[in-house]
Amino acid sequence: MSTTTPRTDPRVLRTRQLIREAFIDLLQELELEKITVNRITERATINRVTFYLHYRDIPDMVEKIAEEMIKQIEEIINDASNPSPVRDKDWPIMYKMQKLIEHIADNSKFYKVLLASKRIPVFTDSLMNLMIKLITERAQNREPSTALSTTRVPTDIAIWYGSSAFIGTIINWLRHDMPYTPAFLAKQLSHLFRLQLPETD
């Protein structure tokens, strides 16, 4: 997964990319607990000193990769603000979802391993927290719905449900080799969120 940032030495980016790719490849073969720095450096064709220039240890590497994942997703979502000629109040959230799902599809090997296969908590938790934030913003900005306001589902429960449903849908979509296009999946999720999110107090 590309994580290019301004003013970062291309050699540093390349080394980190090699380490990440080696880590993902090893995760397809081994459990996280069995992966060592030696295994990663051998697979990445770098030496141990180089690894430690970038990460303190494997937990630090995993945490930083998760941080980079969330940072990149936030950049994609923040940049997904292209205007649409369609007069649909749900277009902004649908468009952001589409760009996010396209990103996941473009980096499907990364996400299949970390979310759909190994379910490493730091990655699922980080993505869950981001989705809770986005859905909370959506719930606060949506127009009141008579049908939903009569049910009086507490907002926090609806947000927990929506974020968990999104993550679960993405995981199953990956496990089934992405049978739907990102645009189609984003549209369906947008419809579901419109039905699920309550009027905020």
C-alpha cells in the first residue's frame, strides 16, 4: 500500500514498503506471534540494522503501519469532495464511501490479510474508530426522519451498529473476492445508512 508523504526521502519510503510487503507476505504463511525481525529482513532483503532505523520492534512496526493506513484513508476521504450534478443529499457520503472502497480494492492484498484473514486488532480497531467518527458526523448532519424518530434508537447504538456493519460488510466483500464494484457497494451501504441512522437529539 502506497504511503507517500511530502518531503520524505524516496529511499526511506522504498525501505518501509519492502518491510510492509515482507510482513504481509509472512502473515499469509504464519501467525503474527511467529513472525520475527529476522524473517522480515530476510524476506525484504534488508539487514536488521536497517529495520531498526525505522521501527523499534514488531509491535511498533504494526502500530505505525496501522497509523499510516488510517492517515491515508483520512486523506482519501477528505479529498473526496468532488461536486455532483445529481441532486441527492446522500451523494457526499456515498462518494466518500466509494473512494474508500476503491482504495481498499486497489490494496486488496493488504486489507485481505490484515482485516479479512488475520483480523489483527490494531487494524480493525483503528478502522472501527475512524468509521465511528465518520458516521457520527453523518448522524449529526442528517435531516430528521419521521420513521426513525418514532423508533427512538439511541444515537450511540445506531452509530456502533453502523460502523460494525460497515467493517463486517467490507470483510465479507474481501473474503468473497470483491464480487461487487466499489461504486455499487458504496451505493448500497449509503442506502442502508440512510435507513439506520436516527435523528440526533
